[in-house]
Amino acid sequence: MMANVFFYILAAFILYSALFVVSAHNLFRSAIGLIAVLLGVAGMYLLMDAQFLSAVQIMVYVGGIVVLIVFVVLLVADVTEKTFQKADRWRKLSAGFVLAVFFGITVWALDSHSFTSASQNAQAASVKDYGRALLSTEKEGFILPFEVISLVLVAALIGAITIAGQTQAPVNGQKELP
């Protein structure tokens, strides 16, 4: 009973935060809203008794990717002056139509699928098992993809710093900033 209440509270929080991400006129506020969405998803993982996935969600997505997005936004653009234009009426109507079609397809897919309960013999893996699988160098290990992802994040950070360090030519007689 209490889990259902927490589920609906988290679902409402995630939906409100996602709506904020796509409707905020400031790029920095959208990134902060994305952090809220990802934290809500981590809460959903906790409700499903998947503590490891919740921790990975927070460490990788909130702690890595979104912070990287915030750094890029702050380094590349003057966030205080960047605002998005309001959408035209026809774009809002077409987005609503696409949303209605997507919702209809989702309802049809859920209705046509027969869901069965999980096997009673299934055993939950412990955090120790996940750790051994992630850091194992054997055939079933994931150490190589784990290290490749860290290199991709470092390359993205170096790219953001490189882009931010480039000077732009003055426009219309403006003074160049040091």
C-alpha cells in the first residue's frame, strides 16, 4: 500500500520534472530539471528493490553526464541571456497530434501483449555479484566497456573545454573580451 503511494508520488515528480525540462526557456534550468528527472528514476529503481541500478543511475547519469552537460552549457554559452523562442501554434498542434498517436500505439501495444508473472525461482543478484561482473577480466566481465565509457566522458570534457577556450571575433565593432 505504501509502495503504491510512493510510486505515484515519484511518477508525478518525474512527469512534472520532465515537463519542466522541455518547457523551460533557459538552457541551464532545463539541465537542472534533467537532474531531477534522473533522480526520480533512481527512486523508482529503489522502489523495485534494485539498489545497484539506483546507485549507477545517480553516479553515471546525474554525477557524470548531466554535470558534463551543465559544464558545457556554462562554458560554451552565456546562459543568462540564452532563451528559447516560443513555438508557433501549428508546431504545438502537430506535437499534440504526434503525442496522441504515440499514446494510442502505446495503449494498443500494452493491450495486445499478455503479461505473465516472473518465475518464482528467480534469485536477485547481490551488489557483490554485480561488482565482480563489472570488474572481471574474464569472458563474462565488463571491465573493457566500463573503461571505454570513462574515456568517452573524459574526451567529451576535453572537447567542451577546447570549444570554450576558443576566442570569437568581435561582432559589429564590439570590444574583444580578454
